[in-house]
Amino acid sequence: MGNQVVITVGTFILLVTGLLLGYVLSQLVLGFLTFNLLTFFGTLSLILIFGTLYYVLFWQLRREQSQSSFNEASSQGTQSPNQVEGSVSDSYLKNRLIAKLSGDAVAAERLIEQAKENYPGMPENWYCERVLDDLDRDRR
């Protein structure tokens, strides 16, 4: 609930700041607003506020996504911070593998399953790394 409030308020402020910035810049360009030190600093502050909110909003969204993946992983069992870090690494490696296979997620899963059958008992990220290394070796 708290993250949703931050995202909603941040989006609203970002929208208002963007509108103000657009208005001020249009008035400067059209010549209805004279360019002086006050308008310079006002425009600069609007740009800084807009950029900061944009950065913070997307940082918050990314944090929320990583928390949701943590919640999914923890629903499967309790995990230590190293295991959570490993799950982020797993998804990164899986995305790299899917990208190497031109977006073929089914083939990526099949290759990982095949590696699990050939080398049982290894961590999940090891299988992704193994398949990636095998693909690199095969393409040389």
C-alpha cells in the first residue's frame, strides 16, 4: 500500500511539474516571459525537480518489482539475502539466455532442463551459466 501511494503521488507531482515546465518554456520561446535570472533559476529548478522525480519514480517501480519477485521466491520457502541475490542473478542469466536464443523462451527452458538432467544437484544459476557457455562454445 505504501509503495502505491509513493508511486501515485510521484506521478501526480511529475505531471504537474512537467506541465509547469512546458508552460514556462513555451512562454519563454514565445517571448511573453522575459529571460532573466529569476526565470533562469525557476526553469532550472523545474528541470531538476522533474528529473529527480522521474528518477525516483522509476527507482521505486524497479524496487517494487524486485520485492514482488522476492515475495514470489519467499512463498516457495524462506530464503537468505544471498538466495534473493541469486534469484535476481538467475533471472538476469535467463534473460541473457533467452536473448541469445532470439527470444525463444521455450528453447531456453528446454536447454536448462537438459543441463539439470546431465548435471544434477547444481544451483539454478550454474545451469544458466553452463548453457550460455555451451552456446558460446558451439557458435565459435
